[in-house]
Amino acid sequence: MDTDEETVTFEDLGLDEYTLKAVEKKGFITPSPIQVLAIPRLLNGESNLIARARTGTGKTAAFGLPIIQSIKEKTNNVQALILEPTRELAMQTCEEMKSFASGDFPRTTVLYGGASYATQIRDLKRGCEIVVGSPGRIKDHIEKKTLDLSKIKYFILDEGDEMLDMGFIDDIREIFEHSNIDARILLFSATMPAPILKIAGDFMGEYDIIEEEKVVDEALLIDQKYWMIKESDKIEGLVRIIDMAPDFYGLVFTMTKMDADRVCKELDLRGYESDALHGDIMQNQREKVLERFRSKKTRILVATDVAARGIDISGLSHVINYSLPYDTATYVHRIGRTGRAGTTGTAITFVCPNERKKLGYFVKNVQRATKNDFTEEKIPTVKEVLSIKEARLIDELKNKLFKELPAVTEEELPAENTVTKELLPVDDKYVDLAQELCKEQDAEQVLAGVLSIMYGQKLSPKHYGRISVSELGPKGDQMRLYISLGKKDGYRAREIAQYFSELLHIPGRMVDDIDVAQQFSLVSLPIASAKKALEMSKNNKKIPHMHVDSKEEGRGSRKSKSRDFEKDIRGEKTEKKERSRSAEKKGREKGSRPNVHNQTERKAPRKPTAKNVGAAGFVKGKAERF
């Protein structure tokens, strides 16, 4: 059989007329590569299979259609078990399997944690041929003797690598032990780590491995960008992304559940409907949130990584990393929810100025893992956002108001970049209203007024806030400062950030790249703030000495900087001692007596200032407020 992806059909794969009707009902046109490889083997062969396939490539149909076709009538026994790593995937797979059935059978039941045992037991007693579930709940039903797997014909382990990552290996082993030893085992996994092959060796006996071509080397079809943006501007940045997208439908990832709730609330205040998903959301509410998102009633879902695990929703246009992920694996897992099955997607990551050190390493790893570019993008201005919104609004109105007229002859063909259009019929009552509005008025001005009333708020620059792009630039446009506060004064990085925050009235996060040595510290500040700090230090003796770090270009290690500074200090002290000795020697040569007053002054404690003891007077907790 010719398995050319361009010519093969579902009929060629051996599906019967009833299953083909289900395929047609689903709207499937041509089989995906994994379906071409898996379906004929499952229909005609007897061997166990390990299939390497990513989420979103049609693998549910790859094992689901053959199973549906093999079950011809209702039975008193479970015929197939499908294990999924999460309740969300279990529910989704169950619905997909039901959609493949052309009649009242095979019957499919889903079992997962957090749902009523009584309902699930009632469904099992009523009878079902296919059971889909999460390992924990399947094991519970086996222990309660409410689920019998002794006569199953198919044992499907979906998302095998996810199962291992989530620690289900022992549950899976126990379920295997209670299953029919002659059942055909199918294992689907995006990757093939050693533990996956160990499971195969322990339970599958002989097996075939099938995988899509170029799974390893294929670059993700995702436009990956990052924005350098301050923490306080992230909501504004997110709003601009949403408004620039023609039909935004995406996931926004945050690090914590508090951030998820806060972002959701901020979006709501700005007029954007969204939902939050995190560990504190109750199971019944979680399912409602996901159902609204799947049906696109809500098009923005703000989620944490833990809560989003197992969410498999197709058609997402965007994945927004509101916070920079901890590692590359998390990043790839997040953005992999868009750009699936041959479609393109957009992933935008927000990066704070103080994360630049991490960014360089992160970019290299991401580009290696995704085999695609991950580059900085300029944050669009309010003018650019409004321009895109206005153009989209005009297009939408034109599509609703006009219809294209077909060309009858060659002479009637429209000129280049023009299309002949005709106004669609309008109800007479609206014509009367328009005439009343335009009576003794300019019609164009009246229409402009109507547009202003309808869309003025959406197209107003006041809808957007200011993003301080000028303070960021490609490297943040920051200035590196030396300040004579160090560890000997009781200061660490946090105290240095707090000191400048209170001194300059700026957020502590804007005090970046802090290096603290014994005698001094080095910090990076936005240029405007740095200049203000230098001016304050120059004019106020109570503020520690500061100057621009002359070693900024070299940017050596903290230790080398410390050694250089300590060396300078020792040289300065030596020079002072030599000057003092020279003065005393001259005094003795002149026969003058020591100045008793000066001796008394030297014995008395000196008032700490920036000039006499550097930063000694600015010990943690005792700094004056300015």
C-alpha cells in the first residue's frame, strides 16, 4: 500500500463503512502520519506497539478508530482500558472516543479523581466496553472490585513520558498485574526515555516501534519572541498583545496562584474577560473554567504550570509567559500548546531587566530545544496598536456591509488591488432612522459621530497606559554605579536595593545587577535614576560617596573588583600616613609644640560622614531617610 501522505485516505487504511462515517462526521479529510502508521497495524496485526507521537498529531484517532471498529456489540465486559496522566486528558479522550461511535455502542466511561465514586460505580454497573481514566482512580476501582480488567483486549497507555514524570509508574505496574495478560498493549509517548523502554520490556514482550518522520529534527512552528519589560508594565504589555491579535485565544502562564488571580483581576478591570486556573480552584469549578475556555466563551486563561498540566486544547493562537520560566523544559512544555499539527502559533515571553543575566543562557537553550529562533521584539506603541485595531474594525464593517460583485466580462474585471462591491440590503426602518439623523446634517459627519459613540472607547489612547521602553533599550540603558556601602556596614543585596528604592523613590526591582563587596557595592540603575543619585551624593554629605563604575566595560568577577578596590584603599591610607608623617617631621624641624586641641579631636569619636569614614555611618537600619 502506498503510504504517501498526499495520496493515502482513511479508506485505504482499512476502516469499514461505519467507522468511515464517524470519520466523515468528525470532518477528518486525510489521515495524519501517525494515523497512517498505526491504524493498519492495529486493524490487521497482533503485535504490541510503541508509538512516538506528539500531542496534537491525531494519536487519539490513531488508536481510537481501530478499537471502535473492533467492538461490534454490547458486552458485559470491559474491552479496552485507556490510561491518561490527568483528569483533563481522560475527560477529553473519553469525549473523543464517544464521538467516533456511530451508534449506541461501544459505550465509554471515564474514571478520574475528584469525582463521585457512586456515579462512577453506577456507570460501570450499567455496562461499558471502553474505560478511560487516570491511574490513581483506576487503581482505586480495582481495589474496590468495581472494575474488572481480566478480559480486556486493549491496554492503551497514553502520554507515557508524562506518566513517568508525574510518578505513576508504581500505579501502572499494579494495574498491569490485574489486567488480562493476553491484552494487546499500545504505548504512546512524545519521547522515548529509558524507563519507557523498561516498561515495554517488563510487560509488552515483543513489540513494534512506530514514529513520525523527523520528530526529533522538526522545528516547532511557533513564532517565539521575548519582550524586555518592567514588572509594573506587564499588564499593559499583555493588553497590547491581546488587542493586536485578530482573534486572541491563548494561555497566560504565571509563576504563582497569587499572580494568576491578580492578572485575571487586572484584565477584568480593563474590560477583558478571563479565567484563572491554579491549585486552589475546586475540581467542579476547574471543570467549568476549562469548559468555558474550550467553547471559547472565555478566550483568555491565566494559569500556573501545575494547574495547566494535562490541558490539551487545540487551536490556541498564543501562549504568553507572563513570567520567565525556571528552565527550558518548562518553557517548551508551555509553548507546545500552540502551533500544533501543522498550524502556526505565537509565543511571547516577558523578561524583566534584572533577568538579563539569565536570559543569555536561556535563549541559547531554547533555540537548541525548539530548533527555532527566539529573539527580542520591540514593544508596540499605542499608536501602532490603535492603527491595527482601526484597520481590523474597518475590514469587519466592510465585510458585514458589502458583498463582492462577480465580474461578467473581461472589461469588468476590477483593477489591481480593487474589488467591485455592493452594499447589502438594509431594512427600511434603519434607512428611515438614518434619514432622520442626517436631516440638515452632513452624512459623513453623522457617520463619524456614530462610529465615535460605538467605538470611541475601544479606539481611545486613554485605554492604554505608558510603558517605559526608553528606560530599557537593548541592554536596559542602565548606568553602573559604585557606592561606598558594603558588607562591613551590614549591607547585602536586599538592603542595597531597599536603600536606593527609598533614596530615589523607585521600585526595588529597578535596582539591578547588585554586587556587594566588603567595602563597597556596584549596582545598575536606569540612567535617569543613576544621574539623580550621583547628583544627590555630590550635594549632600550625608549620602555615601558614589561614582560611575570605571570598570564597567571589563565587568570582571566580584572578587577581582573587591581586590582592586581594597588595593586602592590600602594605597590611599598609605599615602595619608606618609603625608601625616611628613607634616609632623616639618613641625619638629620648626620646633613647634604639638597642638593639644588637635590631639583631643583625634581621640574623640568622629562624626561619621561620607568624607571621613566612607559608609561607616550608614549601617543597616540606621541610615537617615532623605
